[in-house]
Amino acid sequence: MAKTRSVFFCNACGFESPRWLGRCPQCEAWNSFDERPFAVAARAAKTAAPRSSAGAPVALASIDAERIARTRTGIAEFDAVLGGGIVPGSLTLVGGPPGAGKSTLMLQIAARLAHLGTTIYVCGEESAAQVKLRAARLGADAPLLVHAETNLRAVLDSLERERPLAVIVDSIQTVWLPESEAYAGSVTQVRDCTQALMEFAKRTGCATFIVGHVTKDGAIAGPRLLEHLVDTVLYFEGEATGQYRILRAYKNRFGSIDEICVFAMHETGLEEVRNPSELFLGARDERPSGSCVVASIVGSRPVLLEVQALVGETNYGTPRRLANNLDQARLAMILAVLERHVGMQLGTHDVYASVAGGLRVNEPAADLGIALAIASSLRNTPLPRDLAAFGEIGLSGELRLTSSAQRRVAEARKLGYATIASPSEYRDVASAIRAVLS
């Protein structure tokens, strides 16, 4: 007989508590607890599972290489983000804000995998008819199996019979396990469902993708344990209302992190952008003052970015320093170096810095490009059209060598930038600014 209980949960991060709390101990949000009753099903009697020899230790050299051969989806950029393709038995979490294209991308991937083997799309948020309408719009003509079910135990039973090549669960917040004493979408259910999917994926070698919601702060909803359980965490960046979407790998046990995949949203779905540099640079014949092209390394590929800066006199006692898609602390350090070693009077000016295109840049090699953009805006002097810059700035004003310098230069010259400002050309930031803006 099921019993009815009440639980208080945080509507920002999903933290559960048996009583109401004024402040969430997990995300520290105030007045975010709501009460929700739920039915607790009687626990099923647990029986000891028979032991199998499959769990015995094996020699690393004796493992069959075919069981770890990657499966390519046909989308080259997406395969590169995963490290070269989908690893059998892997568990991948795909997150992002509403409208970013999570379900669209997963349906496109499922349609491509369906031509290689049995693929099941578990839709917890839509009916089977709604998925068919979306598939028709995307042109996904494939022998794909759709399972409109939220009871994960029933889904796992059907997966045991089908033994698919891949399975997509959209989304993990909508499925639930009958034996878990919580409601669908709660921290307990999300954790238990993910653990059940992980166990099935590792045991059968089925590549599993789960779609995760995000909180109002942009973090993936549910416990942080969810990100530790999965093998790969992919996250959509960029404005959901824009045309372009950036898919970044924040965790990858089978490849490098910080890889990106750029998609363009069209009526027929997401289409990969093979040359992201052209997107992030924009189409502009002459660049205004405060704009500088930076040769950056994103993941394993060189990408040219446009860094913009705006410097104006402040109307307040304390000048404002705002950074968009840049490290705020790094911007403050660059401004301090420019004041001390270059002689720029920025104490009475507001400084705004941004990276065009929505891509976030964290590497120190972008320091010189940011400094040149600030100097160009302060003096209202445009930089040369064929200039690209990269280099790390030290606290004494010197330019430090950066990794992959030859690849950065080759990418810049391939796109027509003949003048390269780098640590190999200038010893310090002051000489670089004088030479470029002279």
C-alpha cells in the first residue's frame, strides 16, 4: 500500500529537505523551497543476484579491441567533440538552456545511428506523434524506434529485449523508477535513474545519451553527482534566440575537453559549421577602433576571434569594468599593466570588453589582443585590417611565449592576416602597442 508524504524541494537546484528551509544549503538561494506531496511505493523484496564470471578481473591486453571501437555519426564536428566518435557503453549528458537545440540534435543523431543499428529514442516530454512531426520537419527518414514512456523500469525491460546500439533519453528529469522513494525530477530520482542507465550501458555496451535541464543560473539541474556519473558532459552555449549554437565538451573520459562544435539553426535542424573562424570574425571590410583579431586555440583547433573593447570617460567615482565571455580578473590585470607599464590613464574611464560570436575565451594567449583593442578604443585609432595578435602578458609588461604558436600563425595567414603581433615579434606590450598604433 502506497503512503503519501510531503517533501520540500528547492526550485532552483532540486535539493530536498523533510522540512521547509529559508535558505537552500546547496545553492544558497533564499525562499526557494516548495512543498510537494508524493506517494511512496512499497519496496520490492531484494533477492541476491547470481554471481557471474563476467565480473572477474581480466588482463588489459586480452580485452577485445572491437568492443571499444568508436562509432561515427557522420557529423564530423560532433564526432570531434566526443574525441573521434561514440564509444560503446558510454554515458553522455547533453545540457543547455531551453530552446538551444538539445532535442533537435539528439533526434538527428538518433536518425543517423538508426542506419547503423537498432536505436531507441525515449521521449518523456513528447508523445510519439509529436516526435514524428519533428522528425518529418528535420527530414529524419530512418528506421528509428520511439518509446514514449516515463517509467524507466519499463524502458529498461524493453532495452534488455532489443539490445540496441544506442539509446537517447529525453529527458532525465521526466523519467522515474518505481522503487525510488521520490517524485519524478527530484534529486533522488535523477540520481537513481542515471545510475540505472549507467549500469545498463556498461553491462551491455549500449551507447546512452541523456538530456538534462538547467536551472535559472544556467547549471545542469540535479545533483553534482550526475556530472560525475556520466562519461561525457556536453553543453550548449550561446543565445537560444540566435542562429548559431556552440556545443562544448566540459568533461570527456575518452577525449580532450574544451572541444567545441558550432551549429547553425535552420528550419531543417542543426547544420555543422566547418570553419568557425569565419563565424566569429564576422563579415566586415574595415574594422572600427576597439576591434582586434585574436588567434586562439579552442580545444585542439586554432580559431580566429574578434575581441571588442569600448573605453569611455566615467560619470561615477568608480569606473566600471565589464567583461563579456572573458575572465573579469584577467581584464583587471591587463588594465593594471597598461596603466603601469604603458602609461595609459584608465583610472577615469569605463572599460567594456567582449568576444564577438558568443564563444568564451579563457586562455592567457588572448591578453595581447585584448590590450590592443583597449588601446585602439582609447586612442580612437583602428588597428590594421590584416593584423592578428596573440600572446600572454606578464605583470611586468613582458610578452610570454604561448603554446601552438605556429598553428596560430598558419590559421591567421590562411584567412588573409599577413601581420602577426606575437611574443616572437615584440618583447613587451608597450612596444607592441607603439608599433601597431603608430
